[in-house]
Amino acid sequence: MINKRYFLLFFSLCALQVIGQQTADKVSIPRLDKPTYDSKNSPQVYIDQNHNNFHQKSGRFQPFADLLVADGYQVDSITKLKRLNKSDILVISNPINQKNVGNWQRPIYAAFNEDEISNIKNWVKNGGKLLLIADHMPFAGASNTLANAFGFNFCDGFANLDKEQNNQPDVFSNENKRLVSSEITDGTLGGKLDAITTFTGSSFTIPKEAKGIFKFLKEDVCLAPEIAWQFNETTVSTNLKDSYQGAILKYGQGKIAVFGEAAMFTAQTITNNSGVFKVGFHSSQAPNNIQFIRNLMFWLSKE
């Protein structure tokens, strides 16, 4: 049985996501006093758009791309992953199989075929850098075969922290013991951070070699409905002890970062009958997200 307050939480979030129109926000990226890179040694970042991605450079991930350009990176879209060089960074955000486009109900089909998974795995092993982002159902399910290749395993549902105000975003912090200290947050690679905000995502388990960053506790849950955003008394509920929403892993000569929420990396607005809501790094509820993105991308890019 689902705890009633979780059911009400997700019902309210459903109203925001489904009834509202979700679009990239036209934001002015704040001037960065000390960009991580300049034009002389600027890493190349490619954002995947070959897998029906819900977030692409020319759409909902444009603010993410703009932020990286401001931080000194070269950013472009990519459709043929075999073009990747060893020094490149590949960002795959919310891929989905064509069978599930506009059809967010089970079964959820894999977004990648076996050859693609093998090629990506070998590319990372030989020095490539991958940022894999898979949001709540159906994106976690669509990404799971690729994640499995690196030892990660998604719960294809809706993950949520146990918190007092259930209609608020999730905050992973030192205070609530859900932000794990790492070189991404401890000041080693940029500003020191004590809290990061996410906006309704998924969860996953990690291989023992990985370093978890956003950690769930046993009070937190993953709800896995048959149809996205439709919850009832029969919806499968799993406690999230030993699960995460963010983790990093050095794999062979390369690196992979896995995250279960996409909005935190960009800037979007959701418009519905109740008004206009900011969701992303421009939200007043996410004051540290820009610095977190910069720290994470620096970790991926540096040798």
C-alpha cells in the first residue's frame, strides 16, 4: 500500500507536469568571473539527439549548453556517436525508444541497441567521458540497458525524498545526510557545496567501484506505476536504502557520471492553470546548481 502523503505528493506533481507546458526558459546565464576553460584548451561537449531525447541542445537543454559555453566549453549536438574522440564528453539526457514516444506506459523499451551499448562502453573504457541522465519513468527504463553495462541499475519509477513539505523539490544536503562528500562538492574542483536541488527524478543502485553523490535513505521511496504519473493503491513502492540519484565512476581510462534527474541541469518553465513555475538552476530553490554543474563537468573533462 502507498503511504497517502506520497500519493498526494505525486498527484500534485502530476498536475504540474502533465497539465502544464514544459519548455526551456530563456535565461541570461550569469557572467562567470573565472571560466573553467578558455579557447586555447577548451574541451568538446556533445549532446545526444539521436535517441528521441526529451532534452536536446536546441530545446530543453539549451540553457545547459549556454552555461557550458560561458564556462569555456565547446558544445554541439551529435547524431552519430562513432564520431566521438577519446577526449570528448558525451551527454545523453532522457533518451527514449520510438515505441514509447507519446506512450509512457509499460512495457518501456530500451533506447539503445546492443551495438550502440558496446560502442559506448568501449569508448568510455578507452578514455571517453559520459554523462548519462535518466529521469523518472519512462526515461530510466529506456536507459537501463546502457546503465547496466557500467554496473548501474535504475528503478524505472518516480523517486522522492521523505520530507516535511512534499510539494517541494528534493534537496540533497549535508544537513539531511543525503549529500555525500566528494571532490565534486568538497571544494576540490570549484566552489564548496552543502546542498543540491533536484526536481522529481529516478533512482539507481551503483557498482562498488562508483562514488555515490546524491544518496537516498530507507525512508525514501521509488513509485513505479504502470502508466507514468498515474498512481493508485496497487502501484509498486520500493524503499530506496542503498540507492542514489547521482554518482561518478572512473571506468578504464575514461569516466562516467550518472544522474537520475534532468531539470537540475537546465532551466525550464512549467505553465499551467496555477501559474508559471521555474524548474532548474534558475529557480530560487536551487542556488547551488550552477556551481555543481561546473564542478561536475570539470571532473569529467580533466585528465
